[in-house]
Amino acid sequence: MKKILGVFILITSLLYGEGLLFWNENSEEKAQIEAKKQEMALRWKKIKELDKKISFDKNKENLEKNYKKYVEEFNIYLEYIKQDSEELFKVGDYYFKDGRYEKAYEVFSQDNTNLKNVFGAATTARFLSEYDKSLKLYTQAINMAPDFYESYLGRGIVNRNIKNYSEAIEDFKKYMEYKKDEAVYTGLGDVYMVTGNYQEAKKVLEVARNRYPNSKVIKDMLIRVYAELKS
């Protein structure tokens, strides 16, 4: 009985010790992760501070020094957040809202698996008039999530800009299956006008005018359509 009890105590001791060892390892790992997270949070704060200095500092020497430091810090931070889709989106969105589309595209394009980042890359590419890239990325976003209807509007605008008019019409109509807003009415009306189909433009824009009676854009487009139909 003593032998059995001794073995039981030994096994329990070993199991407990093993568990304690693993717990300590996990605890240490968590502490390291948390420390890294805090370090990177401070780095992002520093990046934004350097950003402001670059924007307002007129001293060339300071500007060059701060820009070099900014690039260095940003590259380290970007490498850190590459595996975090949500953080990538937040940073890309930060630059997008600031109108810095090249920087936003650089961030969004680090991730081609997350819908928000693919859509963000597609939209910033469109704003940069990089239409081939934008078209490909919007199509990728649609393949990833066919019900994410904003992609149809974005791709429709790109198709209109590169004169793929029939594709643009299809995209705008697909978007309208989900949502009817001023942007899609004006987009569709514009494509019909560009292709000389003023009757269809008139139909679309008259519906739009009833929905958005205070829209100057729709009103101006209709004036042009009526003038063309009378000529």
C-alpha cells in the first residue's frame, strides 16, 4: 500500500511539476507577446509624431533626418503587423482617410486573404488611377464575397473609366440589386450618356431625381440629357 501511495504521489508530483513548467512557459510567452505589443504601440505613436514633423517642418536638414527615421520605423512596424489583418486594415484606413493613397495601398496590399484589405487595395489603386490593378483586386474581392456589394460599384467605376461600358453597366445594375443610392444612379446614367443612349439615361436619371430631388448633379445631368434628346 505504501508503495502504491508512493508511486501515486510521485506521478502526481511529476504531473503537477510538468503542468507548472508549461504554465510558466506560457506565462513567459504571453508576457513577451504583451511587451512586444506595447513596444509596437509606442512605435506607431512615434511614426504618427514623425509624420506630423515631416508635414510641418520647413528645415531641410530636420526634414531629411525625420523622414529617414520615419521610413525606418514604419518598415519595422509594417513587418510586425503583416500577419495581423485587422491591424493592417486600421493602418491602411488611417492613411486612406488622410488622402495618402500610395501609403494606404502599400499597407493594404500586404494582405490578399482578408476581404477588407483586398477591397482597400482595390479602392486605393482606383484613386491612384492604377486601373488594371484595381480591376483585378475588385474582382478578387467579389470572388471572395459576392454579397459584398460595394465591390460592384468600385469595379463599375473602373470599367467606366477604362471604357468597358457594357461591363460597367452590369456592375452598376448588380450593385443596385443590393442598394440604390445616388452614386449608382449617376454612375449608370453617366455610362448611358457616354455611350449615346440618352433614352436609357433619361429613365435612370428621372428615377434618381424622384429619389434625390435636391441633387444638383442629377439635375445637371438631366438637363444635358433633355438637351441631347431635343437636338
